[in-house]
Amino acid sequence: MRSEYFSEKEAESKINKLVVTLREFSGIPKHTAGKVTRIYGDKDKYGVDIEWQLIHEKRPRYKPIVDGFSKLEYEEFLQEINL
């Protein structure tokens, strides 16, 4: 059975990773790139925040869109980009 959450060490290893969405969700289009910016949680139940790079916006945003992901969501909805 796979874990729903990251351990603290696993979550910290994701900081600064680049990802792309595998499907549309929460107003974020499929194939949108993002960057893991921080971790949250405690007691081995950690998630990561991703800041999305929205290119095709009709009006500029002053605050970036940031979404939180558990390990299960990260593995299901995102793919890491290796440059």
C-alpha cells in the first residue's frame, strides 16, 4: 500500500523540483509547468506547495497561484521535469 503523504525527508527532497500537470484541475490547464516552493505538515504527514507558471493569462496576476499536494496527489496528477 502506498503512502498518502510524504515523510519530511521526501517532501524536502521535492523543493525546487519542476513539474508539469498530467490533467486539468482547479483552473490549472493540463501541461502547465510549476515549481515546488515549500513543504507543509508534521509528524510524517507532509505535503508540498507548487507555484504554477501560467503563461496564457488574459490579465496579469499580482499573486501567483499556489496549490498544495499530498504525495498521492503529486504522484497521480504531476510529472517531474528533468532539465
